[in-house]
Amino acid sequence: MPYFQIRPRHYDNGESYWVEASTSAMARRLVALNVEGADDVRDLKKFDCVFDRSEKPPEGFIHRRLHGPVAIVER
């Protein structure tokens, strides 16, 4: 399964998220459901979602650039 990075479009120093998911839509959904305050990652105008294997969180986790890992509890 691919890894995705979700990152702010116009703010390079903002929080980014890496997650393993079957599609970019699923990656956005997992982050929005499991990371407090990240509901807006579904907004295509605010966040990009690209293939990126530079961070590979273990299965069941999301890697956050600024705040470390968070467990996926909702799918």
C-alpha cells in the first residue's frame, strides 16, 4: 500500500502528516478522523496530498512532522 504526505499548500513550516492508505482520499480521511484539529486536511484548496515514502509510519499510525506519531483509532 502507498504512503501519502498531506501538507499545507501555502505554508512550508506547517504540520505535515504521513500515512499509509489505499488512496489519497482515504489518507485525508484517516488524518481528519484521528488527529485532533486536522479536520481541514480534506480541503483540497488548503492541503496537498502526494505520494511520499520519506516517512513510513508503522501500520496503524500517522506520522506528524512537528508532533510525532498518533495512533489510528477510527477508520
